[in-house]
Amino acid sequence: MAKVAPARRVALALVSEARRRAGRMRELMRSSEAFSALDARDRSLASRLALGCVAARGFLDAQVSARVRKPSSVEPRVRDALALACFELCYLDTPTSAVVSQGVELVRSVQPRAAGMANAVLRRMVAELLPSVKDARERVVACGTGAQDAPCPTISTEDLALVSALPSWLLARIVAAYGAPAACAFALGQLGPAPVYVAANRARHSADETQGLLVSAGLEPEETALPSSFVLGNVAPLASSGLVQAADVVVSDLAAQLVARIAAPAPDERVLEIGQGRGTKSLLLESVALERGGLAQIVGVDSEAFKTGLAQKRMAVAGLADRVRCVTFDACDLAGDDLPEALRGTFDLVFVDAPCSGTGTMRRHPEIAWSLDEAAVKRGGTLPTLQGALLSAAAAKVRPGGALVYATCSVLPEENAAMIDAFLSSGLGASFEVQSVSDAAGVRTASPEARALVRDATDEHGFLQTLPRQGSCDGHFCARLVRR
């Protein structure tokens, strides 16, 4: 009888806890004593298994159900163990014999009498599922990298689902919006780790000072195309370094940093930030403003008092409490008369960081894919309806000649370009015109490398749209409108 490896035992406990509590896996890992007690190698494996199993859960459950006689009779912890083994079999490089052996022992550890069933299910997966995944991956790699002449017409949604373990309806939308090659590159990048980027807090440190802090912490920073921005070669020491807690650096995806550069407030401009959350974009906006000569005056709005409180504390730590105000308020009511004093009048820049599906950040937030309601993101669904209401309310606060910047971390057109088109066709939207994101002041004054980064992600309408790929940034959208 084989002994269950510690990494797999801890991963199974985390996956089962996430199912029972509907908890977020990254938060569960941070609070798990068993996970923290693993050595670095085992922590890495446990993390890949636990995060991957959550990201692919709907796909994995379907594969398990297809290979048992009575799917509804499978005990939940047994299903967790089989799903974990299925993920490792299909998406990691572990030898199949080891996966089967360890998978059987995982099941035996929670329900001994189910070990025989587990052995049969996993061997069927080796014979049936694994070859299908490998064949699909070859086709998707060929299409996504252009390795063959016009292979993309042979790519099916099923191929993409086998490679990425994402819902078929979501993949079909990606193909329709961006074409098969881009969808293939998107699928290939979904189950791997995303790069970790940090930006300097320019209110406290220069780029050189920030780089020195990162080097001293053993984080192996490399400069990106953006000023004061780095990608980390060694992420493990970040949490214990204290740099994030002290607001010396801001953890933010490179595409989110691009969005802040497109918004680019000028010194002393009055800025309304809608969807402030914990204040990450506030810090980025002020850093870009400093590049242009001085701090802006930001009023951040969030509907949740909990987040407003966190943002206030973060601004104080960052040395920006006198420049960034944090207000709890429902931004959909901005057009009303009964407004807090800080929200009265108009603003030079209104930045809408809209609530969205988060489909551009699924590598970092594995719960998204299989918890997302397809109806919620269709045109007229709950998310586009909310986004439209926020955009219209925000537009009323833009002064003549001022800018309205709308951003999401979604890759779905219904939340992005279609939202802007609908707004521009409305009565209020008729007083706005699109300014290409490449023409934003924070982009025009940046380095040639930074300008190229924006230009390469700018579509024919002048909107920014990035797509997550292996080793690259997340999927973000940004449009910049100017009031006539």
C-alpha cells in the first residue's frame, strides 16, 4: 500500500474545505497551518493541485461522473480526491502510474471501501481521457503558435475545453470575439501560474529605490516596459518582506498598470474614482500623476464600507491620506441631489473601475470560471445592466472637456466595447467622443517601449484590450472618452 504524499494530502484537505465553505482557495492556503508546514517543493505541488482543481472543477466533476455507475452516490470527499487525481493526470507532468497509485490511496484515506472503484475510474481516465487531452493540446498549440498552415479551422470548442478545463459556453464567446488563434493562446495559458508584477509607490520611493528594496528582499525583480514597474522572478518572499504592507510597492498586474497610465490624472486635477475597492488603482493613479509633476486630488467611492475602511488605512500608510479621500456611496446614485460634499460638482477625470465577470483574471482567481452565470454576462444581464448604470451616472460628473475612463478585467465584449457603444448611442453619451488610449497623456509621455505596449493592445476603435497568455499579463479592457 503506497503512502499518500504530504502535498496531495494537504491539497485534498484544502479542496474539500473550499467545497464545504465555498471559500477562496488562496485565502484558505494562507490560513492553513498544514500548508505552511510543507517544505517549499511540497507547497508548490500542493498549490498547483489545489488551485488547479478549483479552476477546473466543473470539467473534472463531469469526467468523474462519466466514469462511475451512480454519480450521485459518490461521497463528496471521494469526488474531491478523484477530481484532484484527474487534474494531475491531465495537466501536470507526473507519471501516470504515480497519479493512479496516489489517487487510489487518496480515496482510500477518506473511504477505504471506495479504493477499488477509484482504481477502475482512474485507469479508464488513463485509457480514454488522457489521449484526448494530449491530442487536443497538440492541435491547440499548433493553432495558437502558428506552427502549421491554417490548422485553426479544425479547432473545436471541445478541444479548447480539454486544454483549459473552462466551460464550453465561455470558450465559444472567446472564439467568436477574437478568433481561433487568440482563443487557443488564451486556453493554453489558463491553468498555469500568472506572472506577478509590482509597481513602485512613487509617493514614497523612486524606481531605483524600489528596485533596491525588491532585490534586498530576494524577489529577483526585472524591469518591465512601464516606468517603476517590475515582474518578480521569485515570488515566495513577497508576503514576508513587508513591502506590500508598508505600501512600498503595489501588487498589480501589468495590464492594470496600463489602465492607470491611460487614465493619467494631471497634477492637482480633481478625480472621481468609482469602484475604489482597497485602493490599488488610487495608488497607481497617484504614481502616474507624480510622473506628470505632482499629486492629483482623488475622491474614491465604493459601496462597501468594509472596503472603504481598508482603503483609508492603506492611503494613510502610503502617505496619501491628504490627497485621496475614501467615501462609502452607491455610485449609481451620483446623478441624485443628496450627495456627500466630496461628491458634489464635476470632476476633471472620472474613472470607472467597473464590477465585472473577472474573466481576464481567472488564473489568479480560480473560483470564477465555474461559478459564473452565463445569463449574468449576456447583453441585458445583471452585470451589463449594472455597468451601464454606473457609466451613465459617472458621465454626469464629468466637466466639459474632462475625461471619462471605463475599465474592466473582463474579456467579454458585452461588458466592454458593446457597453461603450451602447453608452455613446444614448442621450448622455452623445456629448462624449472616443479618444484613443494611445493618445492619453500618460501614454504619450511614456517611453517608446511603454507606448508600444499600449499600441499593440489597442484595437481599431481605440480601446485597450489585453488577453491573458502564457507568461503574460491578465485580460483588461479600457476606453477613454472626452466630454465635448
